[in-house]
Amino acid sequence: MRSLFKGVIGFGLVSIPIQVYKAMDEEKVEVHWIHKVCGARIQYRKYCPICHVQVESAELARGAAILDGRYVMLDDEKPETIRDHTITILSFHLLTAIDPVYFRQAYWLKPVAGGHKAYRLLRDTMQQTNLVALAELTLRSKLSLAVVRTYEDSTLMMHTLYYPESLRREGAQFGEISVPVSNKEQDMALMLVKHMQEPFVPENYPNVAKHKLLERIQNLMPMTKDTTNYQTTEEVILLMEQLRESVAQKTM
């Protein structure tokens, strides 16, 4: 697992040196368009439909779309690259006070030399108080909100957040439906929910569609000309590892 960057958690006057790792793999299996005749992957060109030419990189500019369909061309100045990887804790909250709709991407926070004691202090304090930390950091040169929390009583995990204005609030009106519900119907619904209630075990819900696609890819995997063994490219090895993990999850 490759570290994304090294940084620190700013906890008051305490700085906790950490390394940040992406916590989640993409759900999808990479599938590309290929040319049936030769099996090559199709390229995507930077093409201008007005001038009918392929545009070189030197002729490209950034632009923001406006309501009438035109674009406001931005200047060519490259955005400043910010290398400050401080995760600054702003405040502490109950996790239940933060709506899951704002959660974005998950990251592991690993302590490095000189930070183990402070890392444990922060982790244990959040466990004892049952609180999570609202933080701010710069990620990929953009300011972002995040939540730092404990995971399985041992590790700190960070979740980047959407900003509140990212939420399409008109969707909240979809549930404003005025229809009568009888007491009998409500009681039956409560009985059904209680009957279906059970502990949440993530491993019980594997990505079945992904596993089926991986199995299909394995069955269609090309054979070499000189041997009956599958081609040992890096992609094939990766697929085999994913398949083994899939089978292991299904048999648990």
C-alpha cells in the first residue's frame, strides 16, 4: 500500500506526524473500449468540433461554462501548488451529528517516528469521549473539510467531506408526500422492521457484480501460443489476486 503523502495532525499545540493512505479501492473493474480488429485500446483525442482539428496541448486553456452555453476563458496562470499537509483539528462532535451525506473519501492515518505517543493520546481521548474531530486540510491543492475518527479501537481514519453547498437541497422535498397511513399499517411496518433487524456485518455483503465480472474475465482470459498457462502479465496477476480474495469472501 503506497502512502499518498506525509503530514501532521494539528491538535492544539500538539503536532502528530502521520502518513496518509487511501483506505478504499474502487468498486469497478477497469473496462475500456478496444478495436475488435486488432485488440488495441482506443485513444481519446483532444478534438475541436468547430475547427475540425486535433488540438495541441499548447493551444489548450481552461474555461468555465456559463448559463447561455458559452465559456469564460480563465487565465493561463497555473494554480499554486500547496504542499502544507497539516490536518488541522477545528472542533469535536458526536459522529451522529454529522449527516453521512457529506462523507466523501476514506483514508488511513499511520503514525510515524516521533508521533506514536501523541497519536495514541488523541485516539484514546476520542474513544473515551465518543467524539470525532472536524478538521481542515489541503488535498490536491484544494482546501477540504474532513472528519478524523477512531477505527476498531486502534487506528485513526480520516474522511474527507463535501461542503454543505454541494448538496442538491431540492431533493429534500421529494419526501413531502401527504398520504394517510393507518395505525394498523404502521404497526405492521414496525413489526417487519424489528423482524429484519440484525447486526451489520460488512463481509456478508460482497460486491457480487464485481466478482461475477472478474470470473467472466478469467474464463475469457487469452491463452499463449506456446503453452496452456495464462499469460503472466501484471494485469493478469492482479486479477487472479482479486479472484482469490473474492472466493475467500464467498466461502466465509
